[in-house]
Amino acid sequence: MKNLVKTLLATSPNIGFSISRLTLGLVIFPHGAQKLLGLFGGYGYSATMDVLTTQLGLPSMVAFLVIMIEFFGAISLILGFFSRFWSLSLAVMFVGIIYTTQIDHGFFMNWYGNQAGEGYEFSLLVIGLAISIVVNGSGKWSLDTFITKTQ
């Protein structure tokens, strides 16, 4: 178990990796805050659970995990805490989003409202950033770096 934690926390002191992590966390955070807290024009936890389970047909556990990953994962990424774990979680989640809601709408996002739904270009960017963090770690400015230096 200790080796697993060490592996998850291991990172390179590279500023570029910190920028990738911060970008992903800052972009995902408002989405998680919409779903969990109702901020930024969102509907909050109960209404989001209802939409994810009734309209999209997701099992309640999956819907719950989507909300938790987006909110707590984004905060953890911003802080650089267990970034590999949260990035992997986001990558898997966004692959699921592509297959459950976006694949039928093509590549492009629905900028002009002329499609029935959103394409998957945003999701691919999230997956790419997330995989970069899984491979490289949190970077220089992170709690992961601080924790590994104090051990």
C-alpha cells in the first residue's frame, strides 16, 4: 500500500506539468460546483442526480461518482493532491461521457445550437490533459511534491 501511495504522489518538478494540472482543475471545477452546490447556474446535487439517473439512465452510483469526481477531483487537481488518481478518474469519466452522450453528435461542440447535442472535442481535450498528468504527475507546485519531499 505504501508503494502505491508513493507511486501516485511521485512527480517531476516541472512547471509545465503544474500548468496542465491547474488548467484541468480550473476548467473542471465550475462544472463540479454546478452539479454539487448549484453554483455558476447549476441545479445542485439533487436535481443533477435526478437528471443523470432519470434522463440519462445512469446507475445512481455512477451519477454520484460523476459529481464527486468533478467537484473533489477538480479541487484536488488545483491543489496538486493525488493528481494521478483524479486525472485517471476524469479520463475514464470523459470516455464514458463520449460514449453515452456525445458520439452521435460528431466531433464539434454545439457552438451555434444547430446540433441535437454536444460533440466530443472538449472531452478529448480533457482526456489528453488528464493522461498527461497521469503519466507525468502533479509538477513542481503541488501538494504531491511537498508530501514526497517531507517523507
